[in-house]
Amino acid sequence: MVSPQISNLIIMLVMMQLSRRIDMENEQNILYIRIAYGASVGLAFIIYQLTRKIIVTKNDLTTLKYVQPSSPFGGEGEKLETTTVKDYDLKEIDSAIKSIYTGLAMMGFMHLYMKYTNPLFMQCISPIKTALESNEVKIHLFGKPATGDMKRPFTAASLFGGATSGPKTDKQSIEEAERAGNGGVKAD
């Protein structure tokens, strides 16, 4: 299976070639590009909302403990997180929905204020692709097992293909964080 980074690169190259053949000054083409982008964002939002509904319906209250690594920019150290699978999944879905709003704001600024149409065209596929590649969507909408790379808590893939840094789930790290008193209170 092709990695998401490679498929993103291929899609961007194809979209760049297509954008060269489209007249970006034609008002009718601009309207179609706006409709395509809006439909893509709308479909991604619907995918996330369906996944959210499935998560709430499943109501998986299994306890999930992990040690959140310290932020490279913040002064806080490692923190023990205790939550449920349902709450963790809802937090991840909410984060994905917020990323849709961020993308809309960026594209709105670039297209409406700066009058760039090309980035809008280039991003027509991205929201749907991102939604379909989301671990939460794969687990809840497509019924894939939460094992391997899709085991909670999810690790963030490195931008440069190196080692991933993510939450620690080993028993020793959790026990050390509990003894240190770094969090551990179940979030409501």
C-alpha cells in the first residue's frame, strides 16, 4: 500500500498538471473550483460527523492510560493521561474537525483576500483524502481493528520519515508518571 506522503505527492503533481490546463481567470471555472472545494470540505465534515456518531453509539468506556511526552516548545514535562477510549476518540475527531476549519480559513484568506485560485484547486481533494486516511475513520467507519499503527493512543508520523514520537504506553512509564504525580486524573 502506498504511504500517505507518497500519495499526497502524486496527487499534488497531478493537480499541478491539471491546473496548467484550466483557465483560472474564467469566472465560470472559478465557480466550479469553489463548488468542488466546498463539496470536498462538506463531504469530509460529513465523514467525521458519521464517525463521531458511531463513537458515541459504541460508548466504549475502556480505560486508556498513557504518558503524553513533553512538548518541545513548552516547559511542562511528561504528563500521565487517563481517559476512556470513547473520550480519546471524540477528542481526536474534534481535532480533525478543527483542522477542517483551519484549512477553510487559510483557503478563504488566500482565495478571497489574496485572489489566488490555484491553491483552492490544488486542495480540492485534500480534505476527503485526509478524512479517509484518519485512524478514527478507518476504525469506526470501515471497521478495521485497532491494532498496529492504529492502536490507541495514536503516534504522529514524522514529517521526514524518521522515528515517530508519540505517547508512551509501556507499564514502566505509566507507573513512573503515577509515582511522580504528573496527572492521571480521569478527564470528564
